[in-house]
Amino acid sequence: MQETENTYWQLAESRGFSLLLLGLFGALGYGLLEIFWRGYTHWSMMLAGALCIFAIDYLDRNAGGLGDWSKALLGGLIITTVELNFGIVFNFWVKEAVWDYSALPFNFLGQICLYYALLWVVIARLLLQLVRWLRRGL
């Protein structure tokens, strides 16, 4: 049965379905994480989640010489950068007021802060395991 599952995954990957599945995991995961954490989310965060998981997967595939926590540190930096950029677009330019971290210490423009940046490192470490699990073909 394992061989059949792996064959299906390889077929799906060759057709781009794995990217769609990975993007859905990232989008739904980010959205659900926000709902769990603060009780609501914004559609843009689902797009951010998809971008972040694509970046984590790319990082894991192409930074083979790095250890998992080094990859997690880079992953946390990537997620924080995505959050900053989405904050600038949706909070400043589009004026959606999706979030505001200006009351938190060590924030930058109220869009990112040290507390969440460190939390993203831990989450990135978990995401590394998730993308590996998905690549194995479930």
C-alpha cells in the first residue's frame, strides 16, 4: 500500500498538485492559527500563510548544509518579513487595520515585534517537519 501512496504522490507532484496542497496547508494553517490566537483572521493572512510555507519548503530543500534550528531561524525571519510586508500593504496602504503591534515592546512600525518574531522561529521549526511529512507523501 505504501508503494501505491508514493506513486500517487509522485504523480500528483508532477502535475503541480503538491504545490496546491502545500499552499492550502499554509493558507488554512495560518488562518486557523490566527483564529485560535486572537479569535479572527483576515483573508490576506491566508495568502501570507501560503507564501510562508512555500518559502519554508524551498528553504528546507535548498539549505541542506544547515541544521534544523538554523533553518528555523531563517524561516522565522522569512515569516516576519512577510508579515512586515503584508502589514505595510494592508494596514498602511489599503488601510484595512488588520493588526497593530505598536503597543508591544520592540515593535517596528507597529507591524512586527520581537515577541512574535521569536514565536515565528518556533513555528518555522514545526513547519519544517510538516513540509517534510508532506514530501514523504503522507
